[in-house]
Amino acid sequence: KLYNYPDALTDYTTAITQSPYFAEAYFNRGLTYIALSDTSNACLDFSKAGELGIKDVYGVIRKYCKK
């Protein structure tokens, strides 16, 4: 909401470091990477979020992660 993407990346990365199975943190960090036009890292995080159980992420992957 504040569009402070660098701080958001730091916060999500800290959350993931402390809880490596925190699927929502991967998903939200992926969205933050999208906002920063870093599709490569976003797609890695979206993939991890999917592996950890977020089913809705696959629509986002189809939209942004074309290979």
C-alpha cells in the first residue's frame, strides 16, 4: 500500500529466513518483484509458493512466467 518495495523485499526475505515454509511470504515477495519488474525472481518465488500449497498462484505463473 505504501509502495515501499525495497523494504517489503527485506521484510518478506526476513520472514522466509525465519520460516522457510511460509508460502504466503514467497507469494507476496513474488508480487513485490513483479512490481519492480524482476520477473525472474518473481517466478522463482511463485513456484516455491505453489510447491508450498498456494494453488491460486498458478494463474499468476501463467500470466508472468512464460518460458
